[in-house]
Amino acid sequence: MSVTVLLVDDEPLIRTGLRAVIDAEDDLRVVGDAADGAEVLPLVRRLRPDVVLMDVRMPAVDGIRATTAVLDAVADPPAIIVITTFEHDDHVYDALRAGATGFLLKRSRPEEIVQAIRIAAQGESLLFPAAIRRLVAWQAPGARRPAPALTEREAEVLRLMAKGLSNTEIAAELFIGIQTVKTHVGNVLAKLGARDRTQAVVFAYESGFVSPAS
């Protein structure tokens, strides 16, 4: 089955280019597009995409508000990847905190775009964790949160999540079963009040629990 994608960007040229890249793949399919965040929630409800590529800067409703609206209103929401021109963008950081899975630069290569969509659809691991670390390092020092209260094993799992390891890779690193990893990840998300892995990692950096330089 194809991974379905909704494109959201106020620039028609960007939408056209992304559509060409995505529809060229046998396992990916664009099911709709929008020019503003105000259109996103109705389209998500109607089209049920697996992944949304969401511009963060749009004239009426930006990507942060659109992301929040979708994640708050849809019971089984799609993965949301925000797309931006600049890596150190306050809007991207706020979108990650709101629950976006990760982000892409508009200058990303086609293979990076399709890889990101596939990873997001799997819901398995962070997108380009090194880039997310740099973004959080740029923003987090001014927004310290209390350190998370985790067990020793949960702390190990969170540190490996922050490095971008998948559940399978974490299991191999810690010599434990994949189902055990999933349990620990679920416990970490619950204790941090995080919607997903990306939110958990942002929280870890903001609290100082994980250093962006590590």
C-alpha cells in the first residue's frame, strides 16, 4: 500500500516540485494540497493522509497553529513534517514542541524528502536527529524545564532516542527485547507528557537531561 501525503505550502512552485518528487516513487502518493494552514484540518479529516508536509510560514494560519489543530482534533492523526527555508527557525522549534515529527529544509535533496516521509509514516524514529539536536541547542538554553523523573533504564532509552536510534537499534544496544523497548518508550512518553518521540527528545534537551553536544 502507498504512503499517502498531503502537501501544505503557500508557494505553488514548492507544491509542484514536492508533488513531482513524491509521485515519482512507487510507494508514495500525494492525495491533496493546500496553500494555507486554515485548509489543513478539513483536508486531513476528508483525505486521511499518512503524512503531512507542512510549511511553517504561511500568511493566514501558520504551520504551528495548523499542526496543533490537527493533533488536537484528529483521533489518529497523520505524522507531520514541517518544511522550512532556514534551519534555525523559531517556527520550526515551536512546531516540534507542538507535536510535529521532524522537519525538512526546502533545499533538501529528493532522496532525503522521500526518506523522511517513509520514516515518518513508520512512526519509528526521529528525522535527521543531528539537525534536530542543532535546532534544540540553538533554542533550548533559554527554556529550561525540570529534569524528567525516570528509572535508570528509561533514562538509557531516552538518551538513545535522542541520538536517533530506532526501537530495534535500542534493543540491540541494550541487549533487551524489542517489546521491552516499546514498553520503556511508552513509559518515557507518559512521564514526560510527550505526544511522540520528537517531543520527548526536545523535552530532554530543554531540561538539560541530554546535552546537544553529546
